[in-house]
Amino acid sequence: MRIFEGFQKGVNLGGWISQFDVYDPAHFESFITEKDIRDIASLGFDHVRVPVDYVLLEEEDGTEKEDGFRYLEQCRKWCEDSGLHMLIDLHECYGYSFDPLKKGMDRERFFYDEALQSRFLHLWQRIAERFSDHQDMVAFEPLNEVVLQEVADAWNKVASSYIRMMRTIVPDSYLVIGGVRYSSVASVPLLELDLDDRIVYNFHCYEPFIFTHQGAYWVENMPSDFRTGYPRKLEEYREIARSWNLQEEVAGLIYKDGVSEIGEAFFEQIFEPALRKAQKDQVPLYCGEYGVIDLADSQDTLRWLKDIHAVMKRHGIGRALWNYKEKDFGFVGESFSSIREDFIKAL
């Protein structure tokens, strides 16, 4: 299978210019600095995935915001100086968000609304033009986590339009595109795109979800005081999910046909259809987000990382850990201090 060169071991900069608590320039100036980028490079990472929300780049009426682009361009320069590649991920666009805390969001409309799609493509045109001189180091991801399974065909059309537009500006940049169900690895086989040799199939992996999101306040029906370990028997995870009435799309791939145990074999089994699709289409495979909430036991987190990494390395799957700092998954905080050395080794 082809390899996503330069993007094999990365980390997300979530919570900086995306998913921030308050729109505050002081936060944008201080949350991620040049020192952070140097530190990331010193740990052996080869890239950063940079989520950015449209509100940093354009006003509600679509007018361009120079300051937001400045943060991205400054980060690119830091990455260049530290020898890192950079993936720009549009985490939210006007008219669409994956965020489960945004309860009133219509998560279907964007995929059938030509006006919203036109605005989306126009924003991406401006992003691409800004970074067209750096196609060797900057990759682009059109949209984070398409939620609904039923928009799979519509998303293929939008993504293909995106590819055609981007190729007029950045013909040599990698374009990193995930599927539906929050970019589930199970949705990779549903991708039908206008392919070229710089397209990458993307997925996110927080499996088993019942472990990686234990106690998560944003997961409906998840008790805040719930804790569980890794690995446990498959049926134990299933029983917990059933007891809280977690929907299967939330509970994750513990219900997938053919899954028999938890461990390296579990990741082999859930990745297998995506690997077959990538091999068939001769497209690199990339996991743009994966990680464990900081409420989990640290030794369990290490065991989980070792298992998922073993499978990713075996198949040449590039990856970007969620998350560098804060957002309940960050690894530079106090909660990781006791296992910091072992954690870095596991990465």
C-alpha cells in the first residue's frame, strides 16, 4: 500500500484556532507558540494537524479575516523552521459542524445546499492560494467529521468538486478526505472520489469508544463518573453500552461483524475493509485523530496506544494523535506527568 510521505507520526493542535472556549486573540497568540512546535519536532513527530474553524478566516458575511490567516501562515513558518509538515483541517465551515454540543445544528443541509457549498469552495480557494507556494509541506483536509451516514453519496459529490477546484491551484498537494459517521474507519469503503496520486483516505479511531471516551461530558447517556479499563472482554464493553442505551453509531465498532476480541486483533479486524479499499485504489491511508481521554487509567492508555500503533505501523498507516494540549486528551498536562517518558516512547 502507498504511504502518506511526511505524515506518518503527527499530533493535533486542537483547541487553538478551533474548538476554543471564547473567541479571544490573547488565546490565539499564546495557546500554541513557536516553542510548542519546536517541542513537537523534538519528540520525533513529522507533522502537525491544525484544525481551524471558519470563524477565524471569514466573517459571518464571508468577508476574509486577515488575522486568522496570519495564525496559519505563522504556524507554517514555524513548522518549516522545525522540519515539520502541516495539515490544515477545516474543522467547521459556514453551515456545518460535527460538534455534538451544537444541538440545533442541521447536519444534513450543507450537503444539498449549493449556496453553502459555493461559499465552502470559495473559502478553500483562498486557503489554497495562500499556501500554493508550499505544496511540498502543506496538505489540506476539506472538512472534519461528516456525521450522517445518509449523506455519504452527497459528500462524495461535494468532495469531488473540492478536489477539482483545489487541483487548479495546488496540483501537487496532498488532499486528505474522510468518510461519514464521524470519519469512521468503517466508512472508508464508501468513498468514491475523483482520484489522483495525491489523494489520501482519512479516518478517525477512538475505538473502543466506551474506553476512550469514559466519563466524557459531551457523550449523551455517558455517566461522568464511569471508568473502565483496557483491554476488557468484548462482551463486557457491549454490555456497558447496552446498559446506557448508547446507540451503535456512538458505541462504535464493538458491534462490527467479525470482531472477536479486544487487542491488536481488534484493530486489525476493524481496519481491514479500509485497508482493502486503499489497496484497491492505490491510495494512502491516514488516521487523522485517535486518542484516549485523560480520565482513563494511564497504564490502560499506554496499552491501548501500543496495540493501535502496532497495527498502524504494520500497514504503513500515517497518524495524528488527538491531542497536543488540553481538550480532555492533551498529553502535555499534569495528568500525563507520571507516565510522560513511557507515553512518548509509545508514540
